[in-house]
Amino acid sequence: MACPHVGPANLATPTFSDSDDPAGLDVCLKCFNGGCAGDRNHAKLHSDYRKHPLALNIRRTRKHVVRDEPPLKMSKLAIAAETEADRYDTTLTVKCFECELDDVDKTDPAIATVVDAVMKANTFSRKEEVKAWEQELTTCEHILTLQQGPPQKIESQDLGHCSKCDLKENLWLCLECGNLGCGRAQFGGVGGNSHALAHSKESGHGVAVKLGSITPEGTADVYCYRCDEERIDDNLGAHLANWGIILAERQKTEKSLTELQIEQNLRWEFSMTTDDGKELKPLFGPGLTGLKNLGNSCYLASILQCMFDIPAFQERYGTVLDSASSLADPASDLETQLRKIGDGLLSGRYSKPDSDVIVSEHSPEVPHQKGLQPSMLKHLIGRGHEEFSTMRQQDAFELLQHLVKLITRSKHTAGQADPTRAMRFIMEQRLQCLGCKKVRYTSNEHDSIFIDVPLEQLPAEEGQPPKYKPVELKQCLDIVTAPEKVELTCSSCGSKEGFTKQQLFKTFPDVLVVNARKMTVVNWVPIKVDVPVIVSDEPFALDAYLSQGQQPDEETLPEEQAATSAPAFVPNPEALAMLEAMGFPRVRCEKALHATGNSDANAAMEWLFGHMDDPDIDTPVNLTVSAGGGAYTADPEKLAMLDAMGFSGPRATKALKETNGNVERAIEWLFNHPDDEGTADETPGGTSGEASGGEAGSRDLPANFQLQSIVCHKGTSIHTGHYVAFIRKKLGDETSWVLFNDEKVVKVVDADEMKQFAYVYFFKRV
């Protein structure tokens, strides 16, 4: 039957995303939105809302493979990537929702071209992955000023061999003189004796290209040994032609550095076996769905698993909104993408084995899940962000903070609470002058807390990495809440004796997120170290850390003086000396201490590493701060922090008022309100939109907390290595720890060791 909707008005050219729903994926042939074709029928809802009648239904069934003999050894000269046709049988049908037809003629010329384009289009995840890697690579001065020797033809077509050994693979061509040298030994058993590097050191030549990575399209691995970085050569074709290599005649024969790095990250796993060597049994079901590693995304997977274990997130994002079908671009809507991930993780619909391989002696692997692929969410939350938009490994805790900001700023559906409020609480700081004994209390809202872990190295064992003395969690909390002396001049009595400063909990959250900072400095480089932090499975009380507030016999520092004359800032001499000893200029040291509370050299050092590229990093810090903004009194220390970042006067005061005194959110507010001069009348005691939902957290006692989930990290830097999550789950009649290692979800017999080396802790109030 002919369909009247076939025509240009209802068809377009695709850029597209994929899915493996059993009923198939319906791809709108007008806007290429992908929707469920099964009982949930989101494609039909999309058609009804957008008036796009035509859709291509794609159903894929996994081919069964019987491994009854050992796999063939991969040829170094012909790397064939596994294709969709190798893995799946695909069935295509075109349907019209308006005509209620499931068999529209897909050979119609108006449709056939679009269907063909859909099937050839890059998947969303692959396209974003490639784009992100391309963003990583740039050219350099050594490539731009490259001077080549006289043209000649080298033995590259037959791969020749290294000029200093007999290796015929992993060869690097020096683009300056045509020398062939083997590269460094690489992950996956790729041999190399580093003769290309040796040639660079001997000759001073910097730029080389990996022969086996050259493609006819003009891409290849280009490395600058002088920069010690992978680079891009925009004139690669001409530079290779100088040595008789014609791009059109080349064929890629070896894995690129990018492919090797992705492969390494995918294989870098936590132990998935028991003490007796048996592989841990995978789990399946609601709340037990894994997340596929996109190459460098374990930091994202581990944080998402812990966040969606929080009841407030389950209530908010546990179902998909039908109204998303009416959105012009669901892929750019944070609410839709979070609900999509939440539904996928919690429903159990996608928690099933991903192996159609018949197990034999040659394939003894345990069939784990395929895992959800969080490509769209990763792209959305990373869009415009210098780090999260890349394919580099990232700090899992920084991602958590970034996600909380995005969710807090997003528009919340009527009747739906902000789920991050479950994580919010208030810390109260007490500042007392050692001269006149007057006090000032200030409050600041938080969604997590840092704990610095004391480092006490144990006697070294020969041939073993350094080990550290175990620390109780209570010791870390005692350090965070202990009184300390700060060098400030009193604005009331003029005393230069300083102040005592102490911060305690004014309220407690439903979910307390703790980031354990375990860092030391080796050769001026911050290194993560494994310090055991002892945390019990049993509930523990935080009542002793509750602030009692201002007492009747305490005299407050005058408000008018606090509002107009902030205490003078004097850098902590011990911390300043430590930073200067590391080679940082004094101006930068003062600025870092000014921005991080003037007490901790490690915190200031971390701030410096994160702000090296700030345009005003070498501008002297303003050591006095004038506050303004009417009757609202801002905390002078917070004003000083904003002033160090270039925000001062009424704007800084208003930003703090509008964000309930939260410095981080105040900075966000300032960037989002560049034209607001802070001159509006400030009503004393007024509440901002942030604070209008009531005070975050609760003062109710007892305040008992129990460890619910942790994010663990393996590696010497939080920006490399591998992240996993351990979550306490109800499995039948028992409660057990479950390991979420990307798409692998297994029951853990003993999680005590992993709890000691966690990076982020999630405690629930019980």
C-alpha cells in the first residue's frame, strides 16, 4: 500500500544514535530522533507530538558464535575491526504512524537514500568519541617550522626495519631526515626498543610518524619528541611525499596510540576473582545494571552508580517523562537524559547477559552485561567544559561537584524537588579574637566535605612500595573540626594576636559525601598515595560535631565594622615558606593561601596547580577588602576569596547573599549575572531563591550515619588509572556489597580492603 507521507516534507538527512531494544529502534526519518518501538513506544509519542509520521525500524539480533577452537592470531599487517555485520543480523522496515502501516516500501527512491544514509551514519557515541580525541591533539612549533632533507624513497611500503635493530613493526619515520626507528614498547605486547627516541636525542630531530598508523585519508600518529606530546601535522601528505610515501597508496596496518590507550583503559580492571582464583559471579536485576566504558569514562560510571543509589535521585529520575517526546532536542535536555539513565539503571530492563557465545574450553569467560552506554549524558554534561568534554580520564569527585551544579541550576519540574538537597548541609564557622574575645559566627552551605588524611609512612620494605599507617575516619573528622589559629588583625580592638577558627556542622544532610584527600609531593609533583582509612560497616554518631551556636555570654564583633572593614590578611608563615620552598613565586603563594583559608599548604598547592593558567595569577592579592551592599553583612573571608578571583564591592556582596553565602555558587552567580552591579536594595534577613526552600539539612539528634557506597581508585594520579564503585545492596534476604566495574556487576565477599582505599564515601543517615 502506498503511503501519502513519503516525500521531502517528511524526510531529511541523518546524524543519528543507536539502540539494541529487542523490539528494535524507531528512527524518525524527519529529525532522526531515536525512540523505543516496544511497549513503551516513545517513537509513537514523538510522532504524535512533532507530526513526523515516518520512521525506520531497526531490529538487530546477535549472531551466535561457537568457539570450538582457539582464536586465530591477529595479523600485524591486516587489522580488521569487527563490524556490525560480523556481530548482528539486521532487519529494516519503514512504518508510518499516521497511516498505521508497518510495511511502507523502503525501496521507494524518496526513502531508500535516507535509509541508506541512516545505516551508514556514525553512531552518536563513536562520533563524539572521535571528536573528543581530535580536540586533544594540536600542532606545535617544531612541526610548523619543520625542515626536511633532500627527497628520497624509503623502504616504508614493506615496512623496512629499524635502523638499529631488526624490528619491522612499531616503526617511526623521522620526518626531518627519513630515519626509521622502532618505538617504545607498548601495551598489548607491541615490541619496541625506543630507537626512534634515541635517534631524536642524538640528532635533535623532533617530529616522527608511526608508519603502520597512516591511512589513505591522511590521518596518522604524529609524535614530537621535543615536546614529548602526540601532535597533528596539517601538512602530513606533503611531508610524507618527501620520503616517497603517497597517502592514497597507504593502508593502516597497526593500532594507533589512541586505540592502544583506549584498550589499556578498558582492560585495567580491579580484581574480578576470589582468593582461590574463581571469577566472581555476575549479578543481574533492578538496580544492578552496569555502564559501558566509553574508553575513559569509568570516573563517570562510578559516580552515576553512587548517585542513583540515593533515594532522592531514584524518586526524581527513576522514570522517563513522556513529555520528553515533545522536546525539540531531547539530547540537549538534562532532565530527559538523567531520567533516561535513571530508568536504565534502576528498571533492570537492560540488566541481562551479553554473551551468545557457547562456552567451551576455549571461551571460559563469564557472560557479563553489555552495559548501558551513557554517551549522550556524557556529551551533555561535558559540553563547553574544558575537561569533561574530552576523552581524558577525569577526577571522579570533580565530576560529582560539576553534576551537582548542573542539577541545582536546571529548571525543576513542578512538584519535583531538587534531589541534590539530600546531600546539602550547613557548616558553621566560629571566629574569636584572641585579644578582645569577641566572636563572629558565619554559615556556609555545602554538598560535600573534604577530609585531609594524615600521612605517616611505615618503615620501608626492600623492593616494596611505601606503606602508610592506617587512620581512623574519626581522626580525619577531628582534624577538620579542630580549632586552629589564623593570623588576622581584629577590626574591633586592633589586636594582632590573631583569631581562633573552628568549623562544625550546623546541620546534617540525609546523605553525607566525603572526599578523602590522600596526596603527597614527590619531586614537586602531587602524587596520590594509598593510606588505609578505617571505616566500619556499623552506624556511627556525628553528634559531637554539631555546633551549639553563639552562647549568651559571647559578645559579637560589631556588625557595622564587620561590613566595612575586613580583617587584614597575613599569609600563614609556615605554609608560605613551604610553598616558596617548592619554587612557587611569593605572589602566587599569597594568592593561593588567600583563596584556600590561609592554613593548609597542600590545599594551596592544589589550588595553584588548578589556576596556573589564570590571566591574573601573578597579580598581587588585595590584602584588604571593602564590603558593601546595604544592610546585608557578608563574611569578610568569603569576600576576600571572591576579591582574589577578581570580584569585589557590591557585586561580590550580592552574589554571596543570593547564594546563601556559598562561595562556589556565588562565583557561578557572578558569571551568570555579568550586568548586575549589586546596587539593588538588600532587605535584612531576606532569602534568595537558593535558600527559599528552607535551611539545608537537619539539627535533629541523634545523627547516626552508615557507609552506603564508595568510589575507589587504582593508580598514582586521580587523572589516570581506573575508578570503580562499591555499593551496599539488598540481595534477596541479605545485604551485601556489590562491585560496579563499568559494565561488570558482581557480588563482593569482602569489601574491607576496598573501603580502606576509597576516594569518595557516601554515608546515609539512619
